[in-house]
Amino acid sequence: QKKKKSKSASPARATARSQAKSQPKSKSVAPNWLQLAQLRSEKCELKEAQVAYVMALEAAKRAGDLRATMEAISGLLRLASEALDEKAVETWDMELDELMADYPRQVPAMAWYCKGVIARHRSEYASAQRSFLRCIRAVRKDPKHHSASHSLTAEEAIAKAWVMLATTLSQRGHARRAQWLAEEGRRGYGSKNLRAINRM
């Protein structure tokens, strides 16, 4: 069932539209907040992570940084999903969808990764698979700007999506393809001691 989107622009969308017309007047501090948010999230300090993502979102909006805006919303969306807060999931998911549709060339790879994670949580495995593939393609297309936070190298970002892609294929019942993908991941990235691949 498709979500019905409001005719009026969301706050993030309206802000992005007005700010996209001009260059940021000052360097955004959003990447610093994004790095802190991701660090807190990895440590399971979810309340602190949420605060940092909100600060990242506010900083990104002030600077007119569309990529950081989408990445901050992606983080808030993932936290809402983990907290099983369906109302917040719907709100952040809609805002992210709107921005991704309005500014397709500005979408950071990790926003696609987040969409894949959310789809997987909903057992929408085909959609999740497409999102993880788009994440990998986006990183390969622009490895220097795959993430606003730069908390992961391009190889780490690809490996992370690769693992989720293999997991999703397994959940779809494609065991052989999932196994092949996992083996390819180990061959390509195993010697580089990346955490995501080492866990496969």
C-alpha cells in the first residue's frame, strides 16, 4: 500500500528548497554532529545519538547542506525504526522520500543504505535489495562524497551494504546467491580487515 503524501511541503523539504538556491554562507558543522551520532549509535547510546542527529539536521539546514540533511534524517529514521516508533518512522520516511525525489543528484549513498534497512525491517526484501544495490552503485560512482560525515571509507561503505545485500538475498530464499555474494565479499575485502566483512 502506497503512502499518501501531503500536498504541503514538509519543513525539511521547504527549508531545503529555499536554501538550495544559494551556496552555504559558512562551513557546515553537520558532519561533526553526524560522526558523533554514529559513534553514539554504535555504542547503543540511542538517546544521545538522537540528540546528535537532531543537532546535525539543524546545522545542515542552516548551511543549506542537502546531503547532510538527508543523512541526518536517515539516522533519525533508523533510530525510530529500532525504537519501533511507527509514527516517527512515517514522518522521517516521508521527509526523506520527498528530499530524495526533489534532489536525486544530492542523495548520499548512506541514505540508500538506510532505505534498505527500513525495507528489510518491514520484510520488504525486494525493495531492500534494490536500495542496497543503489547504495553500492552510488559509492562506486562518487567514492569521495558517498557520505556527508565521512565516518566510513568508500570500501567500508560498500562492504557494509554488501553484507546487508547478502543477508537480504538469504532472507528472500536465494541461499546460493547469498553464499556466492558472501564469498565474493570475503575475496574482495577480507584481506583489508573491514569489520563488516569479517562478521560474514
